[in-house]
Amino acid sequence: MWRECMHLARLVVIAASVGLAACGGGGGGGDAPPPSGPLIYSGVVNCAGSGATGTLVATVLAPNTATNIPIAAADVTIQGNGCTGKTGTLGTIQFQNVPTGVYTLSVNKGFINLTQPGVTVSATSSAVTLRFSATALQAAVVPGRYDAVEAVLDRLGFSRTLITKADLNNATLLAGYDMIFLNCGMDQPLDLTIPESSVSRSLDVTWANTIAVNLQNFVAAGKRLYASDWAYVYVEKAFPAAIDFFGDDTSFGDTVCDETQARIGDFGTYSASILDSSLATALGRTSMSVNFDLNDWVVPGRLDTQGAGTTNLISGDVVACGVSRGTRPLQLVFPHGTATPGKVIYTSFHTEAQATADMDRILEDLILQ
């Protein structure tokens, strides 16, 4: 790929700027130490019932019966009893001391829900599996040359529809979806037979400005917008005050190591801290390694320069153009709207060849928040 071909050029630039040997790996942060052993979070709730009681173990799963991916940090409530809690890393929650009887369980994860009637709690131990419907999430995906978040949706088993970036100008069409995904490389040709050496890195700033109001209105209606890496230009133009990206937020050029713009991240493996409790529960720990297998990924601004209401989900010490840039957010989320605010989720890392099992697990949980 063209971005892969740029590795050597970046290595030369980095070697010249910081005195590294050309074989030094481009200053990509070095080999991060492996994360500490998993700390599996388990949801256990004491319902403090009286009389005849029992234990109910509920497991919440994604729709795909082939993968059976657990849904962590989902809210589960025993209706009529009032006992509630969150599932743990393995998607389970154990309700203890529940008065025996037949109940309806309700489950909520982000903006998706399910209701399961007829759950019996016996005087010993009962178990139930709760599985979200494939149609609980209606997702639209704009394909990209360098990312494929639709693979995450397929692994989870939620329905999704591929749309074009031209469709983003159709507000009526967008209104039929709960979530829109903008893949990295959506401004580049999708035809992989086109050699990377002839692919322009230009970002479609004009189109990003054109559809900005549509994206704003979509999210303000209580919906979700997800963007990865190079798709940041669409977030910047629609929500300019929400996320501070590296550079001046007005330059989207493609010159190597142009520090007026944000696409300057060095490839490598970085140690990252998981700041969001839902993501930490999904992974079972509060740290992870993040792999960037290509140069020129989008570097956000410092933690203290992000917009009001913007939350940093994962952060790590970043190297860009051979220079340490300190701790930077790698995933962020912010609300938009008043009556029924929605959310915008941005991630610098994504699902292409760079993804590890940990990164995949994080992305699975992230898109359901």
C-alpha cells in the first residue's frame, strides 16, 4: 500500500531529525511491554431478598451465535424487584438472594435494549442467556480503503448496510439508521487493484463541509456517529470545538511530517491506559498495547486541549515524526444535542491489519456505548 511505501521515506526523515539509524523502526514508540495479566471483572449483586430466595446468573451475548461475544458492562434489571447491576468481563451478572418467582429482565447497553420475560428464579441456582437481536442496532457504514469497521459489526452479528459517502447528504436516508460509521480512507478509491502509489492522500474537505449540518442533525437526534483515523476531517468540520487534533485544525495536507496537520503518527506499538470503565470491563484490565502498523495515523491534541464535554477513553504516550509528543488520547467521545443528545466516537486505531485481539475487543465494546 502507498502508506506502507511511505515507511522508508519517514524513516529517513526521522533518522535525519533525531539521529536514529535508518533501521531503527521510525521512532514508533518502541516495543511496548505486554499488558499485565487480566483482571476479570465479575458482576455480582446482592438483591437482599427475604423468604425463599435463589441465585440467578444472567449472561448477555451479542447476536452472532457463531462467535457468542459477551457484552460487558451492560445494565441488567430484574423488573418488579428493582435489583439491578452491570455484567462483568465475561458478560455475566450474578444476582444473589433473589425472591423465588418468575420475572422479566431488561438489558441496556448504550442505546440498545432487550426485554426477556418468563425468567424463573428457583430456590437453588438458575441461569439464563440473554442475546441481543441483530436488528437492535441499525447501522450504516461508509466503506474505506484502510479500515473495515463492518467486520466488527459482522463479528457481533448486528445488521449493517453499506452506503456511499454521497448518501451522507441524504438526511431522509440517514434518519432510518441508529449509527453511522465512517471508515478511514473513505476519501480514497476502494478498488484495491488501483496501485497505492497512484492513490492521492487528499481528504475531501469540501464534502466534509457540505455534509456537516447533516451529521450534526443526525447526532442531535440521539444517534451515534463513529469515525476512525483519516475520517477525522468529517468530525472536525461538523463538530470543530469538540476534539482538538494535532496541528491547526485547518490544514489537511499530505506532506510527510507537516506539523500543521494531524496525520503524523509513527508506526509502532504503544502502551495505553484505558480510562473508560466499560472498555476496561470488556477487556478485563485497565491497560493494553495499541499497534499502529503504518505511519501517518491521526494524532489528537493533548488531553488538556479537548473540548468541553469530550471524554478521553484511551490514552498513551505518542511519537510523531520521531519526536515524543507526550500523553495523547487515542479514542474520544463527546455528546451533541440538547433534548436527546447523541454521541460522536472517534478512534485513531481501527480494524485493518494493525488490530490485535485486545484492540478488536475494545472496538466491539466501543461501538455499543
